[in-house]
Amino acid sequence: MDRPSNDEIRILIVDHHQLVRTGLRMLIETVPGMKVVGKASNRSEALDLAASKKPNLILLEIDLGPEDGLDFLAELRETAPKARVLILTGVKEIETHLRAARMGAVGLVLKEHAGDVLLKAIKKVHQGEVWLDRSMMSSLLNEMTAPDKVDPDAAGIASLTDREQGVIALIAEGLKNKQIAERLCISETTVTHHLSSIFSKLGVSDRLELVIYAFAHQLAKMPR
């Protein structure tokens, strides 16, 4: 039996529509190096396949008919700790997108987008980056910076060191820890320590939430 290479993208699809699951598999497997290792329609199937197939990327729909995909996102991440979660959904509510980011999803693609957008998102997320398209990012930022929103973390922002602000800017550019270390001439361990401090000060839990937060609070510039 062939062992998967480190570069192979092993994908678990979670969507309650059989036609969608089949179509996604056909689209994804047109790309060399991408392999669909399982297709699930509900929580039970998703958790079983996450445990047995060991995907490194989970494509998760939020609306699973009688179930909410976000209700078991945390269980999925515990069951397949090496997998990165990319949301593919028709749900457009901004609060739901924010909730997904807070729970550990590292990207979100709307089903209305073309297939090449999804394939690009899968590649970027697998490489360690986060994924939100520009229009979605703008909507998230508008929601987070509305006039009636009170920023409870101003003190946290003020406590950031110059080096931590530099790390945030590089994270927003999509750089991984190794690339940040090389750019700043520091070790990857030091980058990890900086990220832990940043997460603690800003009250964020992962890179995607940090990127959204950084753009919303002008700690980094949105890419054009």
C-alpha cells in the first residue's frame, strides 16, 4: 500500500447533499496531488472518517440540514489534529463566518464562487495560509468596525511590542513561521513565542482570526 507523501492534500468532504459531494470530488481530483479520502453527510460520518482516513484538510459545510457543522467543528479538530478546516458554504451571515474563524477554521469560501477559487483556497490553506476573498473580508471588517462596536481590546493593542507588530504584518501577508523567522533573522521558536504572546494580548485563537483582527484594527494593510 502506497503511503501518502507529505505534499499530498488528503481531503475529507462534509456536505449533506450527495450531488455536491460527488461534484466536489470530481473537481478536486482533476488536480494532481489532491485526493478525496472520504465523503461525509453528517456529524457521525465526519468524525468516523476524520479518525480513520486522517485527512490533512477538511472541507466543511456549515448547513448540514438538521445539523450545524460548526457545532462539531471542535470535535473534528480534536479527532484530526493535523487537519486544517476550510469552510465551503452557502451561508452568508457574517456572524456565522466570524464564529467559524473563532472556532478554528482557517478559511472560508462561498459556494457561489467558481471552482478555481476553491482549488486555489485549498492549496493556500494546505500551505499554511489563511483564505478569505476580498469581498468577504470587507464585510467582516465592516461588521467588526461598525460605529456601535466598542473595542474592548484597545489595551491589548497598545501592549504589543514593535517586534510583535512586525510579526502580525507578516502573518497578514500570508507568511509561515519559517518565512517570518528568515525575514526577521530570528528562530522559528522565537516566532512561536511571539505568536503566543500576540494571541494572548489580542484575545484571538488562531492565524485566521488574527488576520481578520489585524485588518479590522489597522495593524496590517489588506493586500490589493
